[in-house]
Amino acid sequence: MSTSTDHKMPELDFDTPALKRHRKVRALKDRSATVGIAIGGCSVILAVLLICFYLLYEVAPLFTGANIEKESSYALPATESGPSLYITAEEQSEVGMRVAQNGDIIFFAVADGAIIKQVKNPRAEKVTALAVESDVSHLLALGYEDGKVLLVKHAYKITYPDGVRKITPQVEYPYGEEAVDAANFPITKLSVRDSEEKLTIASMSEGGRASVTLFEKEEDFLSGEVTLSESSAQLPTTQNALTMLISGDQRYLYIATRSGTLYEYDLRNFNDVKFKAEIPLLDGDTQLVSMTYLVGKSSIMVADSSGRVSQWFNVRGADNEEVLTFIRDVKQPTGLTSIAMEHRRKGFATLDKNGMVAIYNATASSQVLDEKLSDSSARLISFTPRANGLLLEDQSGISFFYVDNEHPEVSWSSIWGKVWYEGYQEPTYTWQSSAANNDFEPKYSLMPLAFGTIKAAFYAMLMAVPLAICGAIYTAYFMAPALRRKIKPVIELMEALPTVILGFLAGLFFAPFLEENLAAAFSVLVVLPLGVLLFSFIWSRMPQQIRWLVPDGWQPMLLIPVIVFLGWMCVALSPVIELNFFDGNIRGWITNDLGITFDQRNALVVGFAMGFAVIPTIFSITEDAIFSVPKALTQGSLALGATYWQTMVRVVLPTASPGIFSAVMIGMGRAVGETMIVLMATGNTPIMDFNIFEGMRTLAANLAVEVPESEVGSSHYRILFLAAFVLFVFTFVVNTIAETVRQHLRKKYGSL
């Protein structure tokens, strides 16, 4: 009789206090990690959004229009002197000045119109003409019936008695209180132009008789006294003449008729003043209203009765002769009565017969303001020197308006379109943010910078991508593991090199070396691949006893002396190649025979230097992506009879393609945002030329150079923030496209 004994397993208690505490701790850790990761991710997104919003905050004022507010209005100061021939104000917009019809010069407080000083007409005769040399020089010319011209200059002395600013207006006579002889007829139209060497006065009578008088200045070396030597020339009578202008360089005289015909005279040889050209300024039956120079005395602004204001300046033709050329225009719906120029910018304001005032910028071709400022018949408008105030004279007196117009020179067309700048032969994309004089026309086109950014990235990627990806493929798939463990850290260590050092070496060492050995640089591109293939072929034909001496996967080490030798040979044979194929000067051959401009610091240098900086990034990510492909896939492919190369091309690369694409995009982002290499190795010239031998300027390099020197809040300052925003958007778009493509590749090859 047998007895069976039942053996029961002991029951496990999952509700012990220790296990409960463990589960609670683990759950707490999970929740903490989830919350921490979520907070970190949201913080990154928030930081990026804050950067974006801050850039937009700094950029937004560029595209806001101007505002104008009336500050004061009062009766015409010294009404008995008659309406104004000219009106302006000093730098601080505290003291205004007007030249009355009777020739009196009245200084008044801009705030309330109180008369500060009144200077009577220096001559008892009636003033029949007035000309302004420029709003900046403060030099005025008063013409009289006896053919004489008095030159007057208004000035302002600033003192600080008891710590309070006091502005004292003065009237000066730079050429003496006696009027100079300018014509032998009553003057009704007048133009004056002054410089350190000479003074030119053009006069005209009511009937169209005209003459030009030149006063050459001679300064005594010891006493400093200036004497004038006079010479004059008579011009043909111009019927129906309305106005006349002397060019800023005193080379040309322009006489315009009411119908809009311009007669141009050459004043360069004053003993023989020649008629140069007849130019139609207007179309149709419109009448000329005004013709004056924009600040800088290069552009002539022509206003007509239809409300059109056109800009003209000299452009050199095919025969190297200057030709007055129409550039651009703006149009108001009604006829104009007055036009005023800004003193320091390429802006101007128009006044029509209905009291509407419009403010434009010539460079940007944009209207920033259009507002009705007068209900009565307005006669004159004038900007204050800083363009933050506007004086308007009408039948009721003078009104002063505060103008908020900080960034008139910026528009979508001036940033991204071609602009015809003064002194240029044609419309261009140009970046030039500063100059040495106040007449400078800012050039804020971002096209050369965006183009330079793409150009630098293109040539860097052109060098880096093939080398990095091919190197990663061999390292991850074909190289011996022991050798891979040494090679990969060395290449990744290259990424730790400071880019400023790479830029320094590229600009000061590699660029001149490349220029001297240009033939070697191009011969290497041919000799090196052929030499490596030839050596590989010879090695494959070696006896097995010799080939077995090198462990499998270590064969790349044999190529090191081969590559060094081939590189040395190309450099050594560079003079021979130049002498036999390029007459001893390959750079001269490129420039003269091919017509390609060559700069020492160019895109080729950037391609090598920045490619060297980008290679470690692309190599490391690509190598990891290829090495992470499951071994089962490669082993299965090989088991089915595929070769190593077929397995690499048809199995490994498609599987690793999302990671490879990410590596390329990250490398491109590095190239786009690179600063110091392109700053030091490109010449930093903002030009638009895809020529590999020309330099460029990138958005990042431009920010590094100009942000520290820009005036906070200025147009230049905000344009630089716009450049940063463009770089930000470009990077965002590239990364978005990269992520989209990566996800597509992952779905496509995820089933392998």
C-alpha cells in the first residue's frame, strides 16, 4: 500500500508592506521622470518661442508707418514782413527761422511763435529771388533787381547759463556784407553752390536771360584771408524757364521750363560753357512745380502739377559720359504746391493744394504718411534737421508738427528687391550699412547676406558630405573593430577644435598657401582618387602571403603614406604644371582668359575650412546610424548570397537612411550658423556671385561684425535683428523638412 503526499507550493504575498512601498516609490519615480521630461521639453519649446517673439518685437517697428501730431500753431511771426520765401528750424527744433518776402530774416520760438530776433533786409532793395545752397550748410543767396547777390548764413550759438540751454541765433556774411555782382539784369531765378575751392552762382531774368558766375577761392598761406577771383559766362535765353539748379560738384547747370523740358549745361570748362543735353522730365500736359536736390546733392527731385515726384541722377553710359537718368517716381492724387527734403536722410515730403502732406523715402520707394494737416491754402513745408518735426505755413500762420518716423528707409522692396542707388549704374542687391559722410544712402538689402549664407553652406557641404558619409560607411561596416575604436574617437575629437582657430589658420595660412599652389589643389582632386584606385588594384594583385600580413580590416592604414606621397607630389609639381599649361600663372589665366575674378579668401578656402569643421558632426551621427543596423539583417543578406557591398547598398543604407539624413541636416545647420570661419576666411564681402574664387558675407558673420557697433534702436540695429530672424526661420524650415523626411524614411524602411 502506497501513500501519496500532496506537496503544495507556498503562496506568495504581493501585498507585503515592503512591496507596496517599492511600487509606490517606483510609481513616484515614473511620474517624476514624466513630469521632468515634459517640463524640460516645454521649457525648450518656450525658450525657442521667446527668442522668436523677442526678434519679432525688435523687428516690428521697421514696418510701422509714421505718426504726426500737431504741437503748436500761431500767427505768422512779423506778419508785416510778408509771407515766407523759406522756412526752417535749428537742430533742437526750438528756434525757427524764416526769410520773409521783403528780405527780413526772422527768428522765432517754434513752440509759440514769439519773435526772438529780426534782422532787416541788409540792402534797401527788394529781394527778387532766393536760393538755398543746402539745408545743411545754412547758406542762403538773396538776389536783387540790380543783378547783385548777397550771401547770408544763419547760425546758432548754444550756451548753458545756470545749467539751462540757451540758443542764440545769428546771421553771418561769409563773403562780406556787400553783395557780389552775379548778373547784369534783374534776377528772378537763382541757384548757388559752395565748396572749399569755389563758389558758383547761376542767375536768370524774367525773360529767360541766364548767366553763371564762378568765384574761385584763394587762401593766403600766412594770414588765412580768402580772396575771390571772378569769371562769368552768358547762356542762351531759355523761354518759359521756371527754375534752375547747379549740381553738387558744380560741374553742371540745369534749367527747367514750366512744360518740363530740362536744359543741361557743362560747366567744367568755364571759359567755354557748352550745352550738353535736352531732357524731357514730364509726360503729357502736366506742368513743372518744383525741382530740387535730395540730400547729398546727387538726386534731383522733380515735382509736377499731377502730383508726381520723380527722382533723377547721373548714370555713366557706354561712352563713360554722365547722363541724367530717370530712376523712380511716386504719385499723389492731386497737384503739388510744395516739396521739402529731409536734411540727413533720403526722405521728402509733399504738400498739395488741399493741405494733404505725404512723406516718402526715395531709396525704399515707400510712402510712410499721408495726412491732411491744413484746411486753408498751405504754401510751404519744411523739415527740422532731425526730421522729427515739420513746419507748415498757410494763410492762418505757422504750425509745428511732431513727426515720429524712425525707419523710413526700410521696406520689403529695399530689403529683398533690387534698388537703384545713387552713383550705381543699375539696380543692385547691396548691403552697405555705414559710410564716412552724412550724405550716405543706407543699403540694407539682405539678399547678399542670405546668398552668402547659402553659398558658404553649399561649398562646405560639397566637401564634407561625401568624405564624412563614405568614411562613416567604411568605419562602421568594413573596418576592423579594434581599428574602429581608435579612428572614431580621433575624428570626433576634431569637433572640439575651436572654430576661431580654424578660421585663423584658414585666413592667414591656408588661403595664401592655396593661392600659391592652386594647380596642386586641382590636381589633387584628380591624382588622389586615381592614385588610391591604382594602389588598391596593385594590392589586390599582390601574392596572398603578402596580403595576409595585414589583418583584415586594417588595410586603410596602408593608404596613409600613399595619400601623403600623392599630396606632396602634387604640391611639388605645381610650378611645373603652371609653367607648362598656364604660362606660369594659373591665377592670371583664370582672371584674364576665363574672365573669372579671383580673391585670395574665397569660397574654396571656406569649403575646405568649414568642411573640416562639419565633417566630425556628419561622420559621428552617420557612423552610429550605420553601426546600429541590426546584425541579423546583414547576416541574413550575406547568408542569402549577397556580397558585402550589395548588403551595404540594399540593406544597411536604406535602414540607416533616417539617421544619415539627420546627420546631413545637422551638418548643414552647423554650416549655416558658422560664424568665425566665414568671418576670417572669406574676405567678408557682401557680394552675390556663385564663383568659387569669390568671397561672401553670411548672415551670422554680419551679425558678429555689426551688432556691437550699431546704434540701439536705429534702423541698422533692427535690420540686424531681422537678419537674425531670417537665420532663425531658415534653420527652423530646414529642421522641419529634415524631420519630415526622416519620419518618412523611417516608415518606409522600418519594416526591414
